[in-house]
Amino acid sequence: MLPELGHFALILALLLAGLQAFFGIVGPMVGRDRWTAAVTPAVAGQFVMIGTAIGCLIYSFVSDDFSVLYVAENSNSALPVFYRVTALWGAHEGSLLLWIFLLSCWTVAVSIGVSRLPQRFGARVLGVLGVVSFGFLLFTLATSNPFTRLDPPAPDGRDLNPILQDPALAIHPPILYTGYVGFAVAFAFACAAMLEGRLDQQWARWTRPWTTAAWAFLSCGIALGSWWAYYELGWGGYWFWDPVENASFMPWLVGTALIHSLAVTDKRGLFKSWTLLLAVLAFSLSLLGTFLVRSGVLVSVHSFAADPTRGIFILVFLVVMIGGALSLYAWRAPLLKSQAGFELGARESFLLFNNILLVIAAATVFAGTLAPLISDTLGLGTLSVGAPYFNPTFMLSMLPLCALLGMGVHANWKRGKLGDKTRMLLTTLAIAAALGCIVSFVIYSHGKILTPVGATLGIWIILTSLVDPIERVRRKLSLPRAVVGMTVAHIGLGLFVLALTTVESFTVEHDVSLANGAATAVGPYEFRFEGVKPIEGPNYEGVGGTIRVTRNGMPLTVLYPQKRQYYVQRQVTTEAAIEMHYGSNLLVALGEDLGAGKWSIRIQVRPLVNLVWLAAFIMAVGGGIALSDRRYRMARTAEEGAPVVPAATASVTAGEQAR
Amino acid sequence: MNRFLIPLGVFGLLVIVLAVGIKRSPEKGIIVSPLLGKPAPEFALPSLTDPAHVVKSSDLRGRWYVFNVWGTWCGGCRAEHNTLMEIRQSGAVPIIGMDWRDSESEALSMLQQMGNPYETIAVDKDGREAVDWGVYGAPETFLVNDKGVVVYKYVGPITPDAWQKEFLPRLPQRQAGAPAQPSKS
Amino acid sequence: MTTINKVAIWPTALITAVLLFCATTAQAVDPTQMPTPELQQRYLALTHELRCMQCQNEAIADSPVDLAADLRRQVKEMLLAGKTDDDVRNYMVSRYGEFILFRPRMSIKNLWLWFAPGALILIGAFVAVRIIKQRAALVPQDNEPLEEDIRS
């Protein structure tokens, strides 16, 4: 009964989404205020319906209702309750429902936020979000219904894929999707602006906090995915340039460019059409990514035989949404011209470089990810692209970006006058280089050529980012949250660059075969294998190994890697033992039983790898701080239809710095 | 020309690529073998049924044959077994089997149970020969002509449909009607 | 079910099974030791460069399936026999196709991919120069006040 209720709720949600889209877009167009006002109840109704649907599905999981096909395929009576809930997003149909639910949450938040904005504009934003929701709901109901019944019901479920039975799985998809879906808001703002013909600096200011919020969530989501892959399935690897990873990384890159472009549009009314395009592009990449990994068009030669129906549906949806938005763009953009100017050394220049380099990076990842498909389509044969392609090409645009960041944060708007800062910049660079060399050659050793470069850049970013806030505090000037947020986020980036450099330069990995009692040395560490014994868990059994670790002869710790076989799916997973000591992660994983008590074992020492994810988190926190700046909460004073006066809005205190 | 139409244009191209990709996605599981049109790898492996006897590729020169890579551990191989038996009945072309990374005893007992469609079976115990043929999954089936050149490769279990559409048309006409070959036991 | 789906079921099932296996055990440990450090380097480099044809996006160095072990053995034997890295790559490509290489080899067909980033940067530089020139020329007549004073 409950699954049918959930199914019905989704149908109602579809209708409400349709109404939301209709009232939101047509209402303002024909000037019917009653229609325009009808959007908000539609939003609320949709949220209730989708919430009901997802509640029904969760209930089906928790109550072991194996008459629901999706539950039967992804759960099991022996599965701990916690994972029965998270299994909801373990496969296609459920994760789609999660997508829809999060979109609904964002829409509700936006409907509250735009209540302070001109009504027609707000309605248009919600209307566009309604179109997106409509498309997804239609797709779900037509091709991916999670409430399909299984008749007769299965006696028990097929169990959740063991690698997904992990706490990180609980938070990774929801947070990732929150970011992914969140770019729909910027997209909606852009479309609303284009529909209305209102394309001014105020629009940029309204859009900024939403975009930054989505970006922050996406940053966390990607970092969580990387972390999860590291300890759950990567055996020490944390980024593979896999199409699924790239699908979330491309929107992030464009989203970062968007955040910065919005700053320029907000501040000086420049780059308006470019910002619009980026806003459309970011969400387009989200859409493209979500679906590429589900339609089976991509991935690799050995992808699952795709269900062409799903693929076609998605493609039509993409054409409607992205094609529609880009058509609007082609229509409105030519009218956007600004007479503002800026010098070479001005902040606008640096943000221009920032945007160009980020977009190039995104385009490179895009090319590499789609290359196999393009090559195949054009009959150029099967191509395969992996880390050996992505790593150097990605760095080609990112290294200059990092270098320019150090200077850019000190450039003033419009006139720049970077020359005044030369001494400070050179000093910080010298300090950074010195510290970078210490890290590269003294603390660790055997680095590569790029190691001191990367370390210097990372440290320099941190130092230059700190100069301005420290100066302000010293001079008792105001320090708005936007500046604090920016500083924190940039510091996060600097830490990230530093961590990435050390991890990639100084990781040591040994695969060895050890008999019981044998040991191997890695740097100052010695790893002694002390055999395996059988282990058992709630829904698995296996073997656990014991590895005793010493450092410079002194006992350090004991590690317990495991190999588990899950009862139901009979899959074997490897649970690596990971511990952090002295800033480095020690990872030990069991390989194969080689017979006669010998096992092949992977040992990996990764310095500073936890900093990689911590840095990403810091970036996200910076974003969070920035978007809480009070200027975003100022009520808009512009009347509907009145000409919008750029720049002179009095809501900013004097002496506030450029951000 | 309105340069703001460029994004839309690029998107249009992308849609075309994706559409073609979807249309061709059922074929995605298969890569084109680089062996097509090239001489089949030479091999000399022990026979499954008589380990003392060596199955040599040179002995097969001069006639068409189907080279089928299989194993008892492979579900798809069991699935295609009936089709292979039918091909054997039709006598169109001999099937040479290669038992890939398998246990001889289990292989023999499977053939006992399900019938033996092969004229002879080579044993590739350690997988070296399979690598030489560019095999990456079982079952895989090659069609080799009388000059020893690989004419066609099929990945996955052979279905009667595939046999009709892909293999038969490639055989020389008179071969398709030839009587069943005596099998070496 | 459409015809396409019917035909696709067996390859799907087989591939699914193998992929799940690859995905869960995810990686293998390869304790192979070559007699010299130089050979070990080359061995590691090559096994990370060659794709495991049964798994999505895994190198033969990391894949647990038998095929990967066989291919690793092949690499090892070829290196011990004194073959060059290119010999090994050619051997693999002539049997499995270009797809087995993670790094697409520079060839006419791949040129566009390898040159894309560099070309994009050049275009980007050109665009940047043009925009900055345009905007710098507008500064003298741009007297709109900024939201706040220029920082002191």
C-alpha cells in the first residue's frame, strides 16, 4: 500500500511541478498576478509530495518490504538499519529520487529567499526550477520508477553492494547532490533574468549567495567521494579521473569561475553576458554529468549495454533545458553592453584570467572524458584517456592560476596599481620559496622537479591571502565576512596545492609478499606481518591480518587489515587499515593468500594526504562564511520596472574592501 | 553572425555526438579486434582429450575453422553450448576449442554432460595463448580462413541469430553445405 | 523488451558479473620483483599504463582478474627478454587495440586531444589581451564611482 502511495505522490508532484512551471513562467509573462502568486503554493505542495514519496521508500527499506523491486535489489534483512536507509541512494532509481528531493529542498529555500525580491522575477526563478523538476519527475515515472512491485515478492533481498556499506556513503551522495542540484538555482536565476530582460548588477548580487552555497556543498561532496574512494576502494588512490568523478568536477570548475565572474558583474556591471553563460553552463554540466553516467553512453568499452530509452529521454530533456537556455542567451546577450573600463593590473583582469583558466581546465577535462565517445562516433577508433592525459593537461592551466592568485587578491578594482604592492609580493614569494624548499628537500626528500614549485605556490597563496586581513585588523579597519570568507577559501586552496604536492611527490608504495613473521622496511618504518585469523561481522565473514609497525625501531602501532566476504552477494571486499602518524597516513591492505602462510600485502605511506580533504573542506567553509555576509541580506529597494542604478546602492559601509 | 549563437551551436554538435553514441551503445561491449585481416597466432598446445597429442595451428592450415575460447567457469559459454552443438551438426565448419585457464577434469566432465561440439580442444592452462589472440573475456569466437587469416571475431555467447548473420555469410559458399566432419574423440 | 535488449542480455550479465568483481575487490597487490631497479621502474610504469580490458578504468597493475595477471606476466617476460617499452606497447596494441593504452599515443587521430589544451590556452590568451585592451581604453572616460574608496 505504501509504495503505491509513494508512486501516487510522485504523480501528484509531477502535476504540481507542471503547475509551478506554468504559473511561474507564464504568469509574469501575461501579467496575471494571481497566477504569479500561485507559484509558491505549488512549490510547497511539491515538497510535501516528494517528501511523502521518499518517506514511503525509506519505510519500505526499513521494514524489509521485498515486494518492492528496488528494495529487493538493494537491501537485505541482515543489512544493518542504518544502511537500509542509505541504500535508498545506492542505485539509479533511488538516487534519482534523492536528486528530485534535494531540488525540492532548494526550491523551497529559494521561494523563501526571493520573497524579498520583486515578485515577478522571483516567480520566474521558481518557474524555471519547476521545469527542471518536471523533467526529472517525468523521467523517473516513465523509466525509473522506484516503486515498481516485484510479484511474487522476493524472500529476501540481493543486499546492498558491500563497498557501499560504509558511513561515508551515508553523506557523500546527499552532500554531493546538494551541490550538484544547487547550481540549478543559479541557472534559474539566469533564465529568469533572460526571460525578464532584467540583466543588471542587482541580479548578480541576488545570485551570488545561492551559487556560493551550491559550490561549497559540491566541494565537500567531491572531497568526501575522494576520501571514501581512498579508504574504501582505492587501496590508497584518491582520484582516478574516472568519468564519474569528472562528471562532478567539471561543474565545480565552472562553478568556481562563476563565483568569481559574479563578483565582477556585481561590483562593476562587467562580464554580464559571460556570467549568464557560465550560470547556464554550470548547471548544464551538472545535467550532462548526471545523465552521462546513467545512460551508459560513456564510461568505457565495457559499459553496461545501455537502455536506449533512458538515453533518448535524457537527451531530449537536455535539448529542452540547455538548448532553451542557450537560445535565451543568444537572444538577450547581444543587448548587454557596458562602458566600464579597467586597467591591466586591475582586479578585473585577474578575475578574467581566473575565468579563462578555469574554463580551459573544465574544457580539457570535458575533452578527455568525452574523447572516447567522440572518437568512436567519428569513426576514429577506440580511444582511451586516463590520468597520463589529464594530469599534465590539467596542471597546464592550474599552475598559472595559482601563480596569478597570489597577485590578484591584492589588485584593486578598476585601476589596479599593483606596482605599489611589488615589494610585498616579492617578499612573500621569497619566504614561500624558502619554506617550499624546506618542505621539498629537508622535511621530505627525493622529490620531483615540480615539488618545490608546487610547495612554493601553495605556501605563497596562503601568505598573500593573509596579508590583507592582517593589515586590516592591524589598522582597525572593518573586516567584512565576505573578505574573511574569501581569505579562508583561498587559504584552503593553498593548503590543497601544498598537500597535493607532497602527496604526489613523496608517497611510497610497496607491494610485497610476506610470510608470517617476515617484515619489510619503508623509509623509517618497519612493517612486520604477524599472520591472519578468521573474523566475522553482522553480514560478512573473512580474515583479518595483523601488521606490527615500528618507526625508527620504536613500536608505533598495530594495523588490522581485513578481507571480507559478504554472505549474500558473495563479494570480497578489502578493508585497508589506515592510520595517521606524524602527518603521514600508513595504509596496509591484504592482497592474496599465496599459500604456505604467505600473503601479498600492499604498504603505502602517504604524507599529508588528510590535508587534501581538510583543505577542500576549508575552501567550502570559506564559501559559507562569505555568503553569510550581511550585504546579501539587505532588502532590495528597487521597484518593479524602475531603472536600476548600478553600484550606488548605499548598503555598503565606507571603507569596505573589494572582494 | 550573432557570435552569441556559438554556445548553442557547440551544444548542437554535442547532442549529435550523444545521439549517435546512444544509437550505437548496444555495441559498446565490443572493441574491434586488431587481428582482423591478420594471420591467426601460431600455437601448439596439448589436446584436452589426449594430453600427449599436440594441437597445432599449422595442422589447421588449408581449411576454414572456428576458434572458440571457453571455460567451465564461464556462464556465457554454457549458454552458447547448444548453439555450438547445432553448428557441429550442420557441419558447416569445424570448431576448434580452446579451454582457457580451466581445470581439465571439469572441462571433460562438462563436455561429457553437455556434448562435445569441438573437433579438437587445445588447453591453454596459463592463459598465454589467449593473450596472443587478444582475448579479454570468454566466450570469444574467431573465424579463420583457409589461409590462416582471422576473418571475424565475435565477443560473447554465439546465438543462432549471430551465426546466421555474421558467420555464415563470411564462409565460402560450398563450405556452408559440407557434411559433418568426423570428430577426434 | 526490444530486440536490442534481448541480444544485449548475455553480454550484460557477463560483463556485469566481471565488473562487480572488479569494482569490489577493486585492486590487486602485485608483489612482482624484477632483478634490477631499472627494470622494476619500467615494469611498474608499463603495468600502470596498460588498461585491464575487463575492468572499467583500471590498470593491469591494479586489477585482480586473471587476465590482468596474465598481461602482467607478459610484460615481465618481455622486459626480462630485453624488449623495449615500445615493444611491449606494440605487442599489446596489436592484439587489443589502442584502447589498452591509458595514455593515447600521439597519432593523427589523437592530435586533436593532445593539442586541445595548448590551443585553448593560446585562444584564451588572445581573448584576454583583446578584452583588456578594450577595457583599458575605456578607463579615462569611465567616471562611475566604485562602491567604496580604493584601498589605502
